[in-house]
Amino acid sequence: MSDKMFLSDNETVLDAVSSAEVKQFRCLECDKTFSFKKSLKQHAVVHSGVKNFKCDECGKRFAQKDGLTQHLLIHSGVKNFTCDECGKRFAQKDGLTQHLLIHSGVKNFKCDECGKLCARKSDLSKHLLIHSGVKNFKCDECGKRFTLKGYLIKHLLLHSGVKNFKCDECGKLFAHKDGLASHLLIHSGVKNFKCDECGKLFAQKCGLTKHILIHSGVKNFKCDECGKRFTLREYLTKHLLIHSGVKKFKCDECGKLFAQKIDLTKHLLIHSGVKKFKCDECGKLFARKGDLTKHLLIHSGVKNFKCDECGKLFAQKVFLTRHLLIHSGVKKFKCDECGKLFAQKIDLTKHLLIHSGVKNFKCDECGKLFARKGDLTKHLLIHSGVKNFKCDECDCFLPTFAVRGDPYIACTPLSGS
């Protein structure tokens, strides 16, 4: 390699600047300056792309021997340079110097793609790889790809099962410190990231980024078991636990098992007795916002889920699923009081109210008491005067078929008979 390739008074690669007192030699590739021409020449090797010095520990290659020597300190495990700000330790002084730029708050390196500011040029260089779309580092465990090897190394900790970083607030464990740091923002109560579509606030930028995918409508991850689609791979991964049949999260209140911890957490709200989500249509209260959202479909009048057996329509898929148990003929829920069998657990729960003797639902018209709200609703049809159900015995019309034994019901002859 000739000196002319890098050194000259007027060449395109390097520019030597001198004065009576100071002689600075500047690299036109990266703007780094040197006091001696020899140092500049040695530095020029970095830009040549030639890396003749290899680390026997990890295979990483270097353009200069000094670079390899400094790198070997990392493998030694010795970290003699400590950051007074956060206590982080470094094997090399240069590593500490670069790290201190983070605490300075100065961010002079800007990404032309998204405007993100970085404290260090190396951080900007790494960030630019995200926009390149190139992901050369693949996880052999799950196939996920990464732009940087460092990201892959952090990711592999998730598969190791080792979680050494614990949240003092809730006890949640994390595989790496960054995960814990991000998680702590949730407990701070500070939510600085807002969704422009719906106004929802997030404590973490990554939370907002994931949320925005919901509004995009794009769902590229499909469950092969049931066909349900998801915006993120992690959502699909969690969903697959449902099909696995494994339910390791148990509710200490009622014994119900769940495949995911988040489902148990949501379920526990039911037992808390706290219901802060109110339906503006009917005043019904709910412990969970999701339950209110589903409930509102009832008031919308939209019923998109149809039973192929009897044609009955439902506002929610879960209602159709429960209803189909009736047609299956399977009744595995038995009342210990009277032996009556039910296809759905919820029906047994409602039935047990009859045996409890408690009747909290009163008819304002006649004072009759009922154990279940549904029975009161049916009874009110009697007072409404509406008679839509025909008696099979005498061709009379009745207000309801569900309470034929009610003493307030009287057969009404068909008009003209």
C-alpha cells in the first residue's frame, strides 16, 4: 500500500494541516485528527478494509495490532475502568470514554432517515442498519433475525431461561438489564408516547410501535390450528399456548387454570370485586375493559355469528361457542342438589341460584321475587301484554313459553274463535 493512497498535500483522501506551532493530520474519511503523520498512516489501514490481526478467542479481526491488544482485554474479564455515573465497568479506557458521552446528554449524530439523535457515531452506525433492512444474524432456536450480533446475543439469553434481573416492584424477572430498565417505566406511571390514531398512551416507545401495528390492519402471523391471525409473532407464540393444552397458571380463588399469566392476571380482576368500567347504555359494570367492549356489541344490534344447527345469531363468537354445546347433547355439569345436567358451566351457576333460596330480583308490577335476573326479564313479558308464543295444547297465545306455570298467565283464545 503506497503512501499516496492516503497522504498528500492536496489529495482526495487525506489532508495535512500545519501551522507554526501545531501540526494536525486529518483523515478525510472520518475527520479524525492526529499529531503525527505516522499515526495518520497507521490509522489509514482501518479504512483500507484489510484486517490481518485475528482474535483466537472469538475470531474477530482487526486492522491494527493495537486494536487486537485492546480487544483481548474483554476476554480477560478484567474491567479496571469504572463509570462514576452509573457504576458500569469497562475493560478498556476507550470504552469508558465512549460510554461517558451517553451521560453527557449531548447527541450530535442524527439519523437522516428518522431524525433519531445519538451520542456516539458508532451508535448511529448501528442504528442505520435498522433502516437498511439487512439482518444477517439469525437465532437457531426460533429463526428470528437481527441487524447486529449484539442484539442476537441478548436475544439468546431469552432462550437460556436465565433471568438474573428482578423488578423490586412486582418481582418480574428479566434475562437482561435493558429489559428490566424498560419495564420499570411501567411502574413510574409516566407515559410519554401517544398513539395519534386513538390517543392511547404508553410508557415505552416499543409499546407504542407494537400498538400502531394494530391500526395498520396487517396481520402476517397465522395460527395453523385455528386460522386466527396476529400483528406480531410474539402474540402468535402466546396464542399457541392455548392449543398446547398446558395450563400452568392457577387462580387461588376458584382453581381455574390458564395457559398464559396475563389471562390469570385479567381473571383476578373478577374476584377483586372492583368494577370501574360502566356501560353507558344500560349501566352494567365490568371489572375489565375488554368485557365492556364485548358487552357493547349486544347494544349495537350486530350479530355476525350464526349457528348452523338452528340459525340463531349471536353478537360474540364466545356466545356461539357456548350455544353449540347445547346441540352437542353433552351435559357434563351436574347440580348436586337435584341432579339436573347442563351443557355449560354458566348455566349450572345460574341454576344454583334457585337452590340458594335468595331472590334479589323483584317485579315492580306485582311484587313477585326471582332468584335470577333472566327470570325476572321473562316474567315482565307477562305485564307487557305482548303474546308471541302459541300454546300447543289449546291454540292460545302466551306471553312466554319459559314460565307457563306462572299463575298470572291465562290462555287467550285466538281472535275469531
